[in-house]
Amino acid sequence: MKITRQKHAKKHLGFFRNNFGVREPYQILLDGTFCQAALRGRIQLREQLPRYLMGETQLCTTRCVLKELETLGKDLYGAKLIAQKCQVRNCPHFKNAVSGSDCLLSMVEEGNPHHYFVATQDQNLSMKVKKKPGVPLMFIIQNTMVLDKPSSKTTHTQDLKDVTDSVSYENGRSRKSAAATSNGVDNKNKGQLTKHPLAQRAVERRGHEAKIKMEMEQVLEIKAKGGVQNLEDSEAELPQHHGQNEERLEAQHKEGEGKWPWFEEERLIGKLSNVSLEQQNSLGTLAKNREKGTIFSTLLTSSYL
Ligand SMILES: [Zn+2]
């Protein structure tokens, strides 16, 4: 067994394992032609198949294949013996048997859910198997088993699946990302696992839009809050304005009488002739401050009006 052949088998098997869920034990569906070729090539399937595929294998066939071999007579007696040692998998033709090729084809319908390999020398069956995605195909050439490379149908289906997965994955991811951004959570790993550049850009654009929207909402929220605060401030200032207006009116009233309030205090200081100089100064300062304060207050009030 050449190493390159096994390398190819490993590579192809890896593709089916990674993309179509093919797992050990590998289920190899044999037809009469494959059994016949194995017999002629003196290939010990039970020994050589697991070695070639580097994993546990199960040799399987169907009732239809066995029935076909029986009807073909003694020329295929050896092949029939090989097939009879295989595990028989249930096919849907338990009432009316069909040809081996039709039967095996029906076993890999609808996406090959049981992950069967089809092993045949029948060119017609091989062509039909290749048109179904995700079905590993085996044949014998020059007395050697070969796992065929994944068919173009298989690889094309996988390419489409990759793109679809990528888009649906990114759609889901962008929804999550937008939700996370809206909640104020910074998604630092955004786009790291992105496969498709177009999907990547779409995600970035959506993320950017979400960010802008979030920032706008924050600004609006702040404005709304600020507006309320301004109103509250204005309301707090209203009584103050009112008080200042009262003071101003009172001052104007007293001014009209030609009598500022601090005159009374100075007069009072003069009356208190027996108080100490220090106390007089203190009272004088109080009067001066009162004067300044009133003028300042009046100026402030004027500036408000
Ligand atoms: Zn059948």
C-alpha cells in the first residue's frame, strides 16, 4: 500500500468527517460487483479496509444485493459468499426486491443520513452516487481499493453550506452584537471569527449603526435629563428672584423716603455712646457690609430684569 494513496484517503475522509458528519465505524455498503472485484483481486476486505481507512469499519449490504447475487448463479458464488458475511441493512424493498444498484442508491437518499459509503464497480451506480452530496464512494482499481475524492456535487454543496452557515452565523452574531452594544457592553472580539469578507463588512456596518444609534439615544437621554434639571433649576430660582424683587422694591420705597436702612444703624451707633470703640467699629463694619450687600443685591436684581 503506497503512502500517497493512504494520504489521499485520509484527506478525503477528513473532508467527509468534517463536513458531513461521517464517523467510525465507517459503514461500507457493498454491492455484488465490488465483492466480485475484491475476490478477483484477492483483497481481504475485513483486514485491508480498516487499515486503508485508518479506522473501524463495518461491511454492510442489503437484502436486494444478496437476492441479485443469488439470481446471477454460480459465476458469482464467491462474491455471494463475501456479501453474505456482511451485516444486512434494512432497505425499503422488503416486499419487492429491486436491483442492487437501485437499492444502494435508495440507501443514500435524502442527504445520506446514516453516512453510508457506497462500494461498487458499477460505473452507472457510481455516476448516480456522485450526483448525491456527502456520499463517500469506493471502488477497486488494479486490485487496489480506492476512496474516491469528494464529488464536485459534494464539494459544491459544502461551499454553499459554508456561505449559508457564515451568513446565518453572522446574522445571529450581529443581532447579539447589536444587543450587547445597546446594553453598553463593548464587544472587543467583534468579527474575529468571521469567514466571509462581505459578511464581515455587513456586520461592521450594522455594529457601527447600532453604536451611532446608541450614542444618539444617550445624547437624547442626557438632553432630556438636562432639560428636566434646567426646569428644576429655574423653579428653584423663582422664589429667589421673587425675594430679590421684594428687597429691591423695599429699598426703592425707602429710597423714595430719603431714608436708607443703614442710616438708622449709624444713628443707633451714635446713641450707643457708652459702647467700646471696638464694638462701634464692628457695628460700623456691619452697616457698611449691609450697604454693599444691598447695592450688590439691587444690581443683581436689575441684571435679572
Ligand atoms: Zn433494497
